[in-house]
Amino acid sequence: MRTMLEVEEALRLITDRVQPLAAESIPATEAHGWVLAEDVYAPISQPPWPRSPLDGYALHAADTKGAGWDMPVTLTVVDKIYAGGVPTVPVRQGEAARIMTGAPIPDGCDCVLRQEDTDLGTERVTIFSEVKPYQNYCPAGEDFREGDVLLCKGTRLTGRACGVLASAGLLRREVLLPVVRQVRCALFCTGDELVTNDTSALPPGKIYSSNAAMLAARLAELGVLVVRLAEAFPDDAHALAEAIRQAEEEADLILTVGGVSVGEKDILHETLPLLGADRVLWKARVKPGSPLMFSIHEKPILSLSGNPFAAGATFELFGRAVLAGLAGCGDLLPVRTKGILDTPFEKGGGMRRIVRGYFADGRVTLPEGHASGQLASSAGMNCLVDIAAEKGPLAAGSRVDVWLL
Amino acid sequence: MRTMLEVEEALRLITDRVQPLAAESIPATEAHGWVLAEDVYAPISQPPWPRSPLDGYALHAADTKGAGWDMPVTLTVVDKIYAGGVPTVPVRQGEAARIMTGAPIPDGCDCVLRQEDTDLGTERVTIFSEVKPYQNYCPAGEDFREGDVLLCKGTRLTGRACGVLASAGLLRREVLLPVVRQVRCALFCTGDELVTNDTSALPPGKIYSSNAAMLAARLAELGVLVVRLAEAFPDDAHALAEAIRQAEEEADLILTVGGVSVGEKDILHETLPLLGADRVLWKARVKPGSPLMFSIHEKPILSLSGNPFAAGATFELFGRAVLAGLAGCGDLLPVRTKGILDTPFEKGGGMRRIVRGYFADGRVTLPEGHASGQLASSAGMNCLVDIAAEKGPLAAGSRVDVWLL
């Protein structure tokens, strides 16, 4: 057995061997959730013209010089411009245009005076304040200018990014966007003890497969298409090798769960050589789930330990790193922050340990039931707590590293 | 004008007036993403029987008394049990059963000795260590027991929760789960200046509607069904009142954007009385987007300011509070944490301010372009930074409140 790798070394070995998938073009109207494979440029400026940020009067700053409540200045109102309207006449020195929030500022005007500093006049307006040039003046292209990079390569098209596309008029069916192809994953949960949920009465010695449902749903949450799902694959190394070979024809990633430890039924040790896969790593210094494997054959193969909590935690740690590599997008990694433990953590020492927790307002509560075979307490949790080997047992109030899920 | 409310008062007024939607039953296989309306009980225990957590020998702890490397004890091996198999004979005093990880521990045995402390014998096994009663022994029901509450009311059925359902054999079509009905939202973005993305050349004075695309996608991300989407509703108070009245027949929430300030075209002030809606609040002490409204008519009506960043930020702050109330699930609120500013923040003072940021590893970077009309810089951001009124300008290195998106 090789010396166990630290988690970060293992992650480096994994990400070194994973490349982003090819790009494809999809209609912008279907792009929500995808990752841009190329920069997208702005076809227009936004706003397209200088815009008023408030209700007031567009005018020449020079005309307001010296104006105050005790020194009013009166101008002729030559236009009234609502948002959605356009200026109808030029505004000369000594003139002003009534203007509303979001309306185009007429040519010649270099500022807007807020209506609170006027008498709200309609034909003539008396003003009680100075305005500086370009005060209350949103220049054309304040948000973005025609030709600017609007969204960068690697951006995940969230709701916010869809809003940005729409603000440039790009959210149309005819606009094709270059995006990284959706990751396709084949998931094999192995173990002779497993039966599917279609089995209404549990046979002796069997348990219901839970990793398949958990990880398939998690993959869907991360935008991955599950193209093959084996909930209860038998402990048959040859059959698994053949199934992986077939799955590699359509999947970008093979995820196996179970069979990675040192027992007689830990079939991955036989399956991977049968395939001729290159085993990049086996085991990382982390509990639970330390005997994970990562291999390269036609496609990357990530093999996780079968205990449900171990499978879930190592998927977050290593599986999402593979997905981020395939999608070319770091947003697929868990967000890391710090939290203060509300609950003491008694176990610990010896090896870096990942435990489940509930994070709220900077504080982390740990549930009862930490064993790697215990899954039920995961359901209401929203983070993993990453406890370094040297930390040992932790008192309530300790500051810990948190990975948000 | 009434005194402006603090954000927390506004949130309290909103959540006081929003009740969870009715429950409905859906097949468990379609429940991913939904919120449980009732507790779900475990129909079985998991594991169903005492289980071995490792590869070794199941035996009687009493037989190992005094055993050590210098004092080996030999037992007769009467059975071999793999995961998925069942014990075939009882194990008496002086006997042991070879057992693999995940296999049922035979009746009578009260512990498992790890194989590393044995000679791995097949017919007789020599053991070199004591074991305590119930050491390496996962009792039946370690994860959950038949009749236990498996998942609580209000739990959002994430991938982890789906795994828990599957581990109890509940992830079957025939199993109907009580869930809170999916929230249905009608979204009206108002403003005569707006045109839809179907408009290929921008007419003078017009801009592309972006709030509709942004918020519709964001609502979908939060599991909400958008049943009516008006991207560019004209500034016509009567037409809007009629459209809201119609939308209330199918929507649980009416979200309007624009028209909430004090200008001539701020039509919500006319629309809400036309409807006979009860305006619960107008304006909260927060920038941007302070002139938001919340009203109750047949359904709750949340009306946000139309500047794109203001609309997005106040949606996260107030819109998600309404959704959490309708879904009966606090997971719909943004996660709050703390971060250290990497970038100084020059503006500030006067009013509590929400700015966009990028959060990574406990640090927050602010983009250039904070104006509420600037949307493009939002695309790569993943948090909002909540800067208290008294804070004023902030130096790099300041500790700030962060809302993760």
C-alpha cells in the first residue's frame, strides 16, 4: 500500500487529469444553468443613451450657478420626457426639460436637478439649488458598452446572468450561446447486500440501496445528467468492468460506490485492472471514506466508499472537484467559510475528519449520529465541517472550517 | 409618508401575513426538491439487524478474555457471512463466524474482532486480541428504528433526504408523500421604457427588460413555478389591476417590479387601491430598492423597485422571505455568514446598504459598478454584503455580514 495522500494532494492529482468538455451551441433561451465556454460580447450599450436616475429637470449645469433657496433661478420648460419616451426638442441655455427616472437626457443637457429642489413648474420652473456637470447623469454605457465582454468564459448562467443577457437583448431563441456540454454521469452502486426500492419486502441479509438515490438527486442538483444508474449492482468484477466499458460510450464520468476497501468483495481492485484503467490514486487521509480511488480509462472513474455518509461526504469533496473540472467552472465546488461550533465534537484526533452539520448565522450545530453508516441525520444538514487531524476533540465555541452544501 | 421601517420590521410584517400553502400528495419518486408538509415515519429499522462494520470474525466477547499476541486463543470457524448473505448456523461459545463488512452478525455473537488481529484462519481461527462486548457491533436500528420520525415536516427533499427515503425503502411510486404544494408566482415587470428580447432593434427611448428574465430564472432556481410572466407591462394602473386580479386565480404570489417610487408613472400607488388591496408596508430603510411595497389582496403582492440591481437584491431579502413563508421552509432564505472585505467600500453612511460581492474562503471581493442600475457586474457574484447604516465607508480587511446566494 502506498502512503496515504493528503486530501489536497488527491484533489490536485484528480484535477490535473480532468479537462473541460467540448463546447456546444444552444439557444440563449435554454441556457439557464449552463456554463459559458467562451466570452460573450455586448451587442449594444446599456443604457443606450444618457439616462436620468431620478425625477427632476434636465438642464445645463452652467445655468444653475449661484442658485439657492434665497437666490432662485427660473428656466423655460421646453419638453417633458417620461421613461420610454424621447426628447422632442433640443434644450438650449436658459431652458430645461421635465424628466422622469429612466428617461433619456436630451442632447446638450449635462445634468439633472432633482424635483425636490424646484417648484415643479410645468411651463417655467424655478430652481433652488446648484447642480454640478454630470451630477445625476448616468452616461450611456454605464452598465456596459457595445463590444465589452458582457459575461466571461466559465460563468455559470444563473438567474443574474440571464438578467444580464436579457439587458443586452441576447435572450432570444435565435442567439446561440457557446456553453460547456452538460456533464453526463454513469453511477454504479455495488454490493450484493443491496436491493432497489422496488423490492417491497426486504429479503434477509439485504438492505435498501440509498447511495444511488442520494447521489443521482445530488448530481441533478448540480446540473449533471445521469445517463446510467445502477442502484444495486452485484459484486461481480467482470460484470462491472463490462458495464463501465459500455457506460463510457455515453458518459463523461463514471462514478462507482462500494467495493474500494481491502475485503474479499472489494471488487474494484479487480475491475480496474480488467478494464486496463490507470489507477491515479487510492486512499486519502480523511475520515470517513478514506479508501476512495480515482482512475483514468476512456473516461475518469471516481470510486467512493459505500457507507452512505462516507459516499455523500467524499462526493462533495472529490466528486464536485471532478465535475468542476469537466464543466470548467469553479462554482461547482462547495463554498467554504468558517463557523463556531454550538455543539462539542468528542471524536477526533488521528485523521482529518468530515462531519455533517447545520450552519446558520455563522454557527454550526452537529446532529447526534456521526457514524458513516448513519444517513438519516444528514437530511436536515446543510454543511460539512472539516476537522483537521491535529484538532482532536473540540469544545463548543471552537472555530471550524465549514463547506456549505 | 410614514416613517420608514427597518428591514427586520418589514420582514416581520411580511412573514406575519404569509401562511404555508396547502399540502398535496405526490409519488415519492417525484418528490426531489419539494418540502414535506408532514413528518414521515420509518416503516423499517435500518440496519434491519445487527451489522458488522468491518471484515473480521463475529464471536462471543467472553471467549476473547486474556487473548493477546503472546496469549493466542483458538476458536472453531462455523460460518462465513458476506454482505448480502445470512448466518446459516448459530455461533456457540468457543466458536466464531468469518464476517464481512455490512453482513448480519449471527445470533449469540456480541462483537466482531477485526481480521488484522487474527491469523485469518478458515476452519479454525487464532485470535490475538481481546474484544469488548458490543465492540465493532452496529446494532439493529443504529440509523433509525421502525416507527421513528425519519424526516420532519418542513424538510426540503434534497438529494440527502432522497437518500434517507431510499434507505427506508420509501422511494417508490406507490408511496405518496405529503408535500407543500409548489409555489406559483405571477411576475409583472412594469415600465413604458421596457421592450422584450423579441424586439430585435431597440426603439428610441426603450431598453430591454432584464428583471423578468433574471427573476423568472431565480424563481425557478428556488423551485417556484412561474405561471404568468409579463416582461414589459405598460405603465397603466387599470390594466395592471385587472391583470393582477386575473393572475390571483392561479398564482400564490404576485410579484411586481417597477412603479413603486413617488413619480407620476409610479402606478402601484393607483393599482393597489383599484384592487382594494391592503398595503401592509411601503419603504424599508435599505439601499437600493427602499421603496418596496407589500400588500395583501386575494394573494400576497410584493412590489419591488425597478432598477435591476435593486430588484435583484430586494428579491433576495424580501422575496425569499415570502417564499419561505409560503413553502413553510426556512431553507429558502439565504444563508448568512461573515466575511472579510478584500476591497474597500467607499460609499456608505446614511442608510443600510446592500452591495454585491464574490465570497470565497471567508473573503469578499466587491466588483466595480455598484450603482443600482448596473446589472452586468452581478453575473459572477455569489453573495450580498449587508452594510449597516452606521458603518459608513469600509477599509479592506473589515468584517462584514454576508448573505450567500
